[in-house]
Amino acid sequence: MYRITKEFHLSASHQLDHLPADHQCARLHGHNYIVIVELAAESLNDDGFVRDYHDLSPLKRYIDETFDHRHLNDVFGHSKVTSEFLAKHFYDWCKQRFPETSSVRVSETPKTWAEYRP
């Protein structure tokens, strides 16, 4: 199996209103998110790629225009915007456009991340 990954960055805020008031994530806060998309294929295409990295440019535009420097609760219309939720959201978006998508990882901090891999 061949695998490639590409990393994207965004800064955004969120607030997990459903948590107890004394939980640090219940307060308005932000992260410098890292989104890592993995694509996989059993064989390479005629150009020798799983997929050309340039083909992922629409994802960068989507992230920059929709999420970067935004309040994620407003973007999604709810307050359960966790890293797990974002990983699944970006996986679904990518899978529709790039069938080779095999997983998406969303990191909130250098030491924490969530991954969606069906």
C-alpha cells in the first residue's frame, strides 16, 4: 500500500458549552490546528503518484476561506466542535473529492490529536 500525507494549518476558536463550567474547554479558547490528510492506493497512477499533491489545493482553499481565524461554533452552528468532530468532517469532505483518502488527523496542540480512519 502506498500512502501520502499533506499537512494544513489553521487558527480558530471554539467553546465546548456542554462541558461543566469549571472545565478549561468550556471557556472560549483557540488553537493553532494542524490537519493532516492521508491518501492511500494499492498502485500508483500513470504519473507515479498516489495523487499529485497539487490536487489537494481545493482543501487548502476550503480551510482558509471557511475555518481559518473563525469561531468554529459559528461555522458549524453548535458547540460540540471537537478535534474528533473536525477529523470526521474533513475526512468526509476529502473522501467526496479524493477517493484515495484513508484518514484525517486533527491536532489541537503538539501533544494532542484526533484521527478519523474508517
